[in-house]
Amino acid sequence: GLIGEHLPHSFSPEIHKRIGDYKYEIKELRPEELESFIKAKDFKGINVTIPYKQAVIPYLDEIDEAAKEIGAVNTIVNREGKLFGYNTDFGGLKALFERAGISVSGKKAIILGNGGTSKTAEAVLKNLGAQTVLKTDIVPTENVITNEEAVLNHSDAEILVNTTPCGMYPNICKAAVDIKKLSDLSAVFDAVYNPLSSQLIVDAKSQGITA
């Protein structure tokens, strides 16, 4: 199944119905319920989404090296009572970049968001040779700037990746930033997949930007 805090947007049951013959359930958990759910180990395997990709790590027995390096887990497998953590987002996001045919090497990129998915996006961008990778959040911290600062001081960014839930169903008429203020963009990627074309993607395509 899939765990997360708010999951009305998820297509995961439909996806897994097409690729497997197992039962796949959605489980919404409040933050205070996470520990008891993981420790009960009443599952064979789960996917993990916002906001628990980092929070689940302390409860795992073993973590794949790639997931450990990224600092986020989106898949947990229960093998005879031992929990193994993986990050399949890295391969998926890298494949998305490559399929789009956009060269990242030597470019400046902005990642909207500072959660588990942003860590994966940062790892992929660096793996593909991005020269500069900036991350944003509502509250700036060390090495993290605000969206406003990104637009004001880094309007020359060429790659934009949204890892926030902004624009996700049911709030589909929102975009995390006004991309008209980022004049050098050559590509926009959005982790939101419900709707399949988020407002950010629609805005980018209307300006002739690969998205």
C-alpha cells in the first residue's frame, strides 16, 4: 500500500492494479500515528509519500545505499519482520529528465521545496552534471532560499523542478511560482501527477518551454 498524510490525489491503486495481482491499499496517517504503524509491521511492502519520506528512516533495519545517500525513502519492504528502505524516485526522475531530452550539464537549476522529494531531485540534478542547484522553502534555512528570492536573484535559472504539493488536486489552479519571472528557463519538471498537467506545466508549455 501507500502511506502519507493526505492522499486524495493518489493514482497508486490504479497503477498497481495494472502491474500486479496483489492487494494495494491507501493509508492516511497523522504524524502521531506513523511510529505505531511502522513498528506494527502489518504490511508486506509500502510506498511512502509526503511528509514521511525522511520520518520513516529511524524505524528501518536496513537502508539501501542510494536511499541513505539521498536521505529519503519512498519504498519499504518487510522481509520476515525486517524493514528494508529504498528510493525508487531517483531512477524514475532521472528517466524523466533523459526522456525529455534536456541537457542539465553545466546549468543552474531551482528546486521548489525542501522535503524528501527535493533531496532526490537534487541528487539527480547533480548526477546529471548541473552546475548550480538551489532549493526553496517558505521559511529559508542554511542553503535554502525563499521562492521570492529565487525569482528575484536567480531569474537566470534554466531548469525548474517542483517537488511541493502546490498545484495538486484539489487545488489545481495554483502554481508554485510565476515562471514568466524566470526568463531563461529551458525546462520545467513537476512531481505533481494529479492532474497530469499541473498549472505549472500548463504555464510552461504556453511559453514554449519543455515541460
